[in-house]
Amino acid sequence: MTRTALLLCVLKVIVFPGPDVTSDVSVIYRGWYDVLRAGTFPLDDVTWQYPPAAALAVLSPGLLPFLQYATAFFVLALVADLVTLALLLYAGRGPARTWGGATVWVAGVPLLGPTVYARYDVMVTAVAVAALLAAARYPRLMGALAGFGALLKVWPALLLLAVRRRGAWVSAAVTGVAVAAVFTVLMPGAFAFLTFQRDRGTEIESLGSLVFHVARHHGWEGEVLLNYGSVEFLGPYVTWVSTGALVLAGVALAWLVLWRLLATRFEAHTVADAAFVAVLLFTTTSRVISPQYMVWLVGLGAVCRCFRGSRMRLPVALVLAASFVTVLEFPLWFAHVVAGDPLGIGLLVLRNGLLVAASLLAARRLWCATVPLPAPLPRQPTARSSEAPVAP
């Protein structure tokens, strides 16, 4: 029922309030499709900010030539959604497993509204979920899927954080290099996207944007513009806040490296928990938090909930709550977010606050579950008197 409702929304049988979320597919993706089909990447389009394998997602509607491009894309997004659900249902079998993951996915996707089917992130999430669920029994397959996913949208590389089997890392490296080489040879401009984000501002839904939402009411002279494919703040001190976001991301990376060096207790669910924490930290600290990013967190959180031993129950619940607030701020009341009025600011404070709380809680639980406590210092013997005790 929820998926039927989402499909009817993107097909515009049901009109969802707010801006049209399907224009990215019908206009931007459709334009990229023509360029990519000609055998090159969009070299002059700074809104193309994706690794080379993303071309496969944009070209995929060609598999359904009997449908219009946008309709075919929505159908394939639905298929990716259902494949993810099937994987989670299969993974929920067994004494140490639970169908809680499937429940999280069933509930979490519609909380984000029709945006889920109007972006290719649900396809990337399907690959990531398959990779994590393959980690225990098929490490080489897991590595291959993670490597391929990284060339779809970079972040699946974080799935390898807690993987200790060398075969997975080798498989990921070989797959990544092979796929990148194929695109480099066959299609010019495969890695042009690396230079297309150098002048980005701070996106108006990110954590750092709250500084300027408040500053606008106190004389800040910047502006809100569509820039590099998203609505961003541009003006004085924006580079400072953007740099601050990069610093926070660096701190998150340093913490993850430290955790990996100190962690010694690895269980069946640790790979999924660590991947969820890593992506959550980088999403929260990013200078861009687009609504579709929440699909990643819902998918990874669903994998965590497939394991009874996972300690991510509450962080995943906070992500689901943040997903509901996300659909309120985009697309439902996005005009209030752009205007920076009390309603728009309140929604961002609530959504980003939930993400910060989920990040801190998830990181703490991962640390406590895997890093042993330092051994207590040996107790020093007390000094005794040299005199013999006097008999009573």
C-alpha cells in the first residue's frame, strides 16, 4: 500500500504538496541520459557530481523502452525498493536474526515521501544492503559490491570499515579499479566530477546552515541561490562554515580510524553497525544534507536491525524520526525553509538535532560494544609496621 501510494505520487496521479520532486528525473536525468548515451559524460555540467558508475543508473530506463524515461525510472526505483525488502526478509530468518530490518525498511521509505523514487539513491542503497548481508558468508562478493557501490556514489566504500577479511578488501579494490578503468577508456570525462564541487556553498538544509538561517534575521548580507544543483547559502563567512563542516568530517574520520585500531570484539552484527555509524557521522557533518541521503541511513539501519545483537535500535529509531521531519521540511514546507522563517528553522533544528543525537549515541554504543575497557591498575599493598603486634 505504501509503495503504491509513492508510485502514484511520482506519476502525479496523487499530487503531493510542495515543489515537484520529479523534475530531477524528467529534466536533469533525462538530459544526462542523452549525453551519456552518446558515449561521454556531461563535461560542461557542474551539476554532474557523481562517480562514473552513476551513468548506469541514469541509463537504466533504457531497459524499458516501451515506457517514457521518467516512468521507466520510477518503475526501476520501485524494483530496487522491493529487492531491498526481499533481501531484508531473507536476512531476518534464523535464531539470531529478526524481521525488524524489514519493518524498518517498510516504514522508513514512505516516511521520506516521493523523493525516494525520484532519485537514484534507492538503487545505491539496494547494492549496499546486499553487500552488508553478504559480509559474513561471502566476503569476496561483499567486497565486489562495496567497490561497485563506491563508484555509484562513493559512500558505500565505508561499508568496509569493520571488515577484517583480506579477500573482501582485495575484491573491492579489483572491482573498483576494473570498473573505473572501463569507464575511463570508453567514456571521456569519467572523473570530471571531482572538480565540480570546489566552489560549493553551504546547503540550506545542512547542520551548518543553521548559522545563516539565524544570521539572516540579524543583518547578514548573503543570499540563497540555486547553486551546483542544490539551494545554498552564498555570501560572507559561508566559506568559514563550509570549512568547519570539513573539519568536523575530519574529526569523524579520525574517530573512526581510532575506533578501528582499538576495537577487538567483533560479532556478526559489527560490520553493519560500523557501516551505519560511519555513514551517519559523515551525513550529519556534511555541508550538504539532501533529503535522499536519509535513504542510505534507513537502509543501513534496517540491516542493523536484522541482528538481534545489534545495539543500534535507538539510533535507528532516531533516524526514522528524522526521516519523518525530513519530508516535512522537503518538500512539504520547503518554502518556509528557504524563507528561513520560524517554522522552517524549527524543522531544521529538529531534524538535524535528531541526526546529531543519533550520531553521538550510535558512536558511543559502537565504542562500548567493541573496545575493551582499560585494565585496572594493580592494587598496591599497604605498608605494615615493622613492630610486632602487641598481644592483648
